Amino acid sequence: MLLKKAKNALDFKNASKSFAEVIFTVDGMDIRTGEPYSSSLKGYCYPPGYQKEISAKLSPGATVIVYVYEGEGRESTDYDKPAFLRQGEKRKAIFHRSSNRPSKIIELVV
């Protein structure tokens, strides 16, 4: 798992060989919902090798904590569509946690 700060964003890469669900918090608040962190929140699904920037307002001195959950996942691709129609589509994945305890917690102070 790789995390780095980009301009107005967090760049995260799942370097593992398994699916992961990731919840990003800034100063204890979930980036997507603005709610305090809780293990019941849903995060972003990262297939193996997937890298994506997540937009975030990061003030100097903010503490970013990333909670990574392991589980079972799969990508869902509509193979009934011709390949040229699938180009440019967002990758879709389905994920189910194996536990409500994060397997990794990554902290970054910006």
C-alpha cells in the first residue's frame, strides 16, 4: 500500500495482490461523507495494482489516516459490450470485507 500527498489530493496505490477497501480520513473525518470515522463507513474499493487520486482539502498540519480492510473482491465488466465501447469506462468492482478490523492503518501528517 502506497500513500502520498498530491496537490489537493491523496494518491493511493494498492500494491498488494488482493482487493482492499480503503477509508480516508482527515483530522478524524471521513473524506467522502464528512462524518467521524467509524468501521461501519464504506470506503473506496481498490483492485490489485489499482492507483487513484482522491480529492481532499488538506490544510497544513492536517493528519490523514487511511484505514485499509481486506476481503474478497472482483471486478465486474460487461463483456457483452464490444471492447471499443468499454474503453474509457470507469472500472467497477465489488468488495466484501472479511473483518470490520482494518488490516493496516497508515498515518500521514501534511
